[in-house]
Amino acid sequence: MKSGIKCISVSSLSNRCLTSAPTLHLPSSACRALVDEMEWAISQIDPKKMIQTGSFRINPDGSQSIREVPLARSEGNLLEMMESICERMGDYGERTDPSTNRKSYVRIKSRSGEAMDLSDASLDSRVTASLKFACETIVEQHEDEIIEFFAHETDNVKDKLCNLCDHALKMTHDEL
């Protein structure tokens, strides 16, 4: 069975195309890795750093529509993060749950340099390439939703965004 592109339609989304792979539960596992990496990247930015957004034009009444938002959650910063976030998928491998035989992606490289238990993880360049491709596809197809969830500090981003992807794959859809 080959991996393919499935196009779906969800009421809150326009038509979206997602990759699917027969051996991994995509996009759920890839989505969870992506969200973990985004949350970690956001946490590395000083929460006190602010950026001005809005219009710098002067309104007829002499005011400006400028507001300060945290840099970490600004749209520009999130877009910049998303440009390189999928490169971090090289830090992941594949793990098979022994009880369910379900495969998923797990981090195989520590962010702090600590040793990690890799006894149940498979290190394969094909897995890394598949995860990176899935990540890029999710970012490309769900860019607006990712920015929306992270910019507004939505609770349970992982569950909401990844359930959206899971739901989209389970729906009947038309292939384009």
C-alpha cells in the first residue's frame, strides 16, 4: 500500500490535503511531535519580551491602532518558527506499542543532552523522512489553525489541533 494524499472537507476548514502512511497513525503522531516542538520553542523565548503590532498609521482622531503582544506568541514569530520546525523531526524515531502494535513517533534526542532510553525506538532515516514530510504537510495545510491556536494561548493545543487532523482523516472525503 502506498502513501497518498487525501483531500478532505471540514465545515470549519476549506478543503485540506493530508498525507497518510499505512504504518504510522498520521497525522496524529506527527501532529503531536510538531505541537511539542512548537510549545518547546515558544517556552524558550523570554515571556517578558513584547512586540508592537497593528497599524502604525495615524487615525483621523490622532490615535494609532498599536498594541503590544508577547513576542513568543506573535504571528510573525510563529510563522518564523514554523519555517524551521520540521527540521527538528530528525530528533524523532519510531516506537511500536507492544500491547496495541500501534506505531508512533517518539523523541530520540534529548534537548538538554541527557541520555535517553532508546530500547523501544527504531532509528531509521525513512522514518525521519516520513515524519518530516508529514510535518511539512501539516504546517502547509493547517498554517492558519496552528497560528490561531498558539497565538491565543489556546488550552490543549495538542488535543484540539491533532483531533482536528484525526477527525479529518476519519471523515468520508472526495479525492481530488
